[in-house]
Amino acid sequence: MLAYVLNQRGEVRRARRQARLDRLNAQLKELYGPLLVLVESNERTWDAFRERHQPSREERQRAGGLTEEQDRLWRRWVLTVFVPTARRMREIIVTHGDLFVEDEIPPVVMDFCAHVASYEVTLVAWEAGEDEDVLVRHPGGGLADYVRGAYQDLKATQSEVLSAQT
């Protein structure tokens, strides 16, 4: 009888560890992994774009904004690179929002989703030949910092769980 009870407890512990590992794997594969790749590639692309094509804030203020050529280039990059990537990120967030490590979706993630939604109106205005700036600003480096940190924490936890199984 004692052997049976001990065996059952061991099975329950193994099942719990496996369920925890399954959730960690899903978080990494379906949410944080894809977000990390998209965030990192977007950050690198943005940095390269800004370095090569975007005047500094002070230069833009002195010039009264972007030149016509700079604005045309900005819109091209927004339409072909930044918005499509942001839409993919938002879709991952919406589809896999149950996999966030927190009990609620983090504010920086909600700010990002609001930014993407507000860009939809800006794009419609641009199509109509109107000038309209995005209503909700991008949350900046906070989003990348959050995704990087959560991914690293999950990978460390996954490693701990895997090493405890052996």
C-alpha cells in the first residue's frame, strides 16, 4: 500500500512538472519566441532606417518637419516594413494572449496594440491624401525590453525544469 501511495505521489509530481514544461514550451513557441524575433528585427530595422534616413528631432524641428522626400521615404517604410511587422506582432499577442507570464497583459503590450490600431487610421488618411499623424505613440524600447526579459526568464525556467527531470 505504501509503495502504491508513493508511486501515485511521484506520478502526480511528474504530471505537474510535465504540465509546467508544456506551458513553458507553448509560451516560448507561440508567444515570446515569435515576438522576440519580430521585435528584434523591427528594432534593428528601425535603428538602421533612423541612422540612414531620419534626421534628428532637433533637425526636424529646425526644418519645420520632414522634407517632402523624407516624408515619402518614411511612408514607404511604414507601409512596407513597420506596419506589416507590427500587425503580425499584434496578431500573435491577440491569438496567444493567454500565454503571458503575468495575470494580465502588461501595459507596455497594451500600449503597443493601441499604437498599431491607431496607425490603421493614419494609413487610411494617407490613402486619402491627407496628413494625419499616429494618435498613440509607440511605447519605445520598453516593449523590446519586456519581450527580451520575459523570453530570457522563460528559457531559464525551462532549463531548470528540464534539468530537474533528469
